[in-house]
Amino acid sequence: MVYKTSFSQQNKDSTAYYVDIIEHVKSSDDLVKAYQFFQNDLKKELNKNNIKRIAYDLLHISIIEYKVGFYYESEVSVVKAIGLIDNEKKVDSYYLRLKAILYNRLGILYKEQRNTTKAIETYKTSFALAETARDSMTLYNNISNVLKEDKQFEKAEVELLKAHSLFDRVNDSTEKARVLDNLGFVKFKLNKAEGYLFMLEGLEIRRLLNNKYNLYASYNHLSNYYKEKKDYNTAKAFALEAFDIANTIKSAAYREDALKLRVNLNDYSVFEAYLRLSDSIKLARQTNLNKFASMKYDYSKSELKSQKEKTKKQQYQFIVVLLSIIGISLFFLLKNKHRKEKLLEIYTTETRISKKVHDEVANDVYQVMTKLQGDIIVKEDVLDDLEQIYTKTRDISKENSAIDVAHDFKELLTDLLLSYKSDQVNVMTKGLSIIEWEVLSDIKKTAVYRILQELMTNMKKHSEATIVVLVFIQKNKKIEISYKDNGVGSVLKKQNGLQNVENRIQSINGTITFDSEINQGFKAFFIV
């Protein structure tokens, strides 16, 4: 559901134009162009502090991110917009309407991630914001779609009957037809004879309205209905109607679905066309994903740059505090030599982590001590040295700390990857939230965590990358993970830190490949 307002005017530079191409994507560049438009508009409105328009732009940015497959980023955009509205002291009907639509977007996101409970809870929250019977009818229909996808047809029917009871108070024929078609399909799944009649009634309304996208849904449902009834001739007839509509719409996604419908009815004359189109769509999606990821980073970089000045003061304050703590510690360390000897004894018996900290940090600490002894005024380069010491120590500790993979592994991985996101590096993930991690043993989960940690650490230390994209795909009980960055690359050698990653993957009978050239970034692909 896209919110159209008086902001829009019908020309190529208007909001209405880009809202329309978001709703009806026809080329791989459509979403990229729309994203550029709404990001540029968002920048202008942020300068004006126009909260209504800012929230409106964030809504459409979220829709684009959802359609590209960046679910986490899409959720962040929605939540940010809701937060802006919640912080407003005076909330008018426009705000309430927009907030209802934002909650609807959250429901769609949770549905896509198969989080049935959270999706339904979110939709139910929207009822408090519903202004009309039509709004309530749409929400009942949305809840039924979540239940229908979860095969809970009886509960879906209950929600659709609630929507149907509002027909006398709603004049929107498009929404009525949608409810009738869905109610008919659910009744058909429950083996109720009247389901066919509801679907036909919905089809007749849609024919009168001549909305091609909605007509396609009716023909698809009726084709499946007759297939279940083993009336294959009628099923094929409706499948051909759906195919004709898909060709009229000129949408590759609809055409792929229509071809699949025919193939499932043993119409193998279109099988090769279906395979070609399916491959073409996958390639286009990947191309679009790459374009979008790069372009999204450009905007993220601009936003992070503007925030950098704001956080700079806090960063220096933190460094000063850290400097004071380290300075006091070093003072007492020098004053009490016996404490130093005791620490040296501990270092000799420590684990690999303690030895690594000593080897990498001791020389840096000594140099800083020398500078502090020889200079009354602490110069900026001393602050830089101390910041490097702090960062190095923190990273080593984090890299080797114990991890609990038995509970909420998805959140654990998300936190790990987000910890590498900074002003200089944008980390993006796709598919992580929908992986069923329980198919992996704790040993394999630990290996996945450590491999990703080592790849990310290697990126941070050596690659000079500004964009990192990780894609997670599940195929039955196997999980494929691809890593890609735009760093400086290198000539691959076993000595460059990747041997440890190979050892880890081999220990769990997995496979991994690396691909890197100088100035061409770094790629890794592994299967567990």
C-alpha cells in the first residue's frame, strides 16, 4: 500500500511518477532511480525539518529497500519514520494515516521473513489507527494473507468474514473484489463449495474495473481451483487468461509466474521459455542488487559524513578519558616495579590471547610512554597512538572471546557484522534473517561465526574496503554464504591470513573459494 498525497504532480520529476514506478516496476533501473529521487528529496526536507515529508520519504525508501531484498534496512527506515511521528507534539489526521501505513509496511516485512506472530501483532496494532471501515477491511485482509501463507486456512477465513461484514460501509470495489477472491480461495482450500462462487464474484468485479494486476490474481486462483478439481481443460483456460494478462502488463515477474502456472499443468511447450525467463530474472535481480548496493552506499557515506562532525567531539572526549586512565595506569606501573614483574610472569602463562595482546601492544605502549616522558604537552599524534592501542586491544579480545551459539544465533551474527559498520565501512546483508540456523550443529555455527569474523577482520585491517555485501542462501540443510568487498584486493597466497579460514571450513567438511585481484576487491564463497 503506497501513500499518495497532494505532494504529487504528474510529471517525470514529481513524487507521483516515482511512486508509480515503485508500484509497477518494469526495468532493473526503476528502483535505483526512485531511490535516488527519494534520497535527494529526503536531504532537502531534513534541512527544512519537514517531519511530514521526511517520514513520507522514509516510507518509500523502505518500500524500495524491501523490494530489492534489504529487509533489515527496510525495517530501520520504517522504525525511523514511526519514531519521528511519535516525537511530534501535535499529531493530525495526516500523521495518523501515515503511521498506519508504516505499521502496515512492518507487517509486510515480518510476513516476508515468515514471522507470523509478529506480523499479525503489527497489523492488529494498526487497528487503533484505522480511520475508516475500508482501513479495517484492508487490515483484516492482510492478517488473512499471513495466516493463508502459514496454511492456517480456518483462521484466515475468520478474518476474511470480518472484512466481508464491512461491505455495506465500504464503497471501494477494488478492495471488495480482493476480499471476495481471497475468501473464495480460502473456502476452496477448506473444501467448501461456495468458495468457487466467491471467486467468480470477485472476478466479475475485477473485469468491470479492468485492473490487470488484480485480474491476474483471480485467473491464477481459478486455475488452481480447477486443477485441484482435476478439470484440467478449464484450469488451462484460466492459466492462458493469466498468461495473456501477464503479457499485457509487460512485467517479467508476472510472466514468469504465468509460465510456471502453465508448466504445472503439464504444458511443456513453454518450459524452455520459463527456464530462460527465470534465469534472466535472477541475473537482472543480481545486477540490480549490485547497482543498488553501490548507490545506497554513496548516500550512506554522505549521511555518515554529516554525522561525523557531530560525533567528533564525543570521540575526542572518550580519547581524553582513555588517555587519563592509561596514563595513571602507566604511572603506577613504573612506580611499582614488582607489579611489572608479576605481570610478566602472568604473561608467560597466559593463553594465546594474552600473548597476542602482549606482542602487539607492548611496543606501542612503550613508545607512548616515551612521548609522555619527553613532552609536557600531549600532542595529537599521542592521542592517535593511544586510540590505535585501544582499538587493537579491543579487537583482539573480541576476536577470541567465548561465544554462545546455542541461543539466538541469528542475532549473534547480526551483532557481529554490525560491529564492523562504521563511518568508513558500510556492511549490508541479505537473507540472514530467514535462514533456519537450527539445521547446523553448534560446532558448525561456531565455525561460521569465526570464519565471518576472520573475513571481516581481514577486511578491516588490510582491504581498505568501503562496501561489504554478505548474502545468505539456504538450500535444504546446506547454507551458502557469499562475501564481497570493494577493497584494494591482493594476489592470493596461503600466507596472507586465509589459511586459518580454510582450516576451519575443512574441519567441518565444508568448501570455500576465494577470488581476489589487485584493485578488484575480495570475494569469498563457502558452503556448510
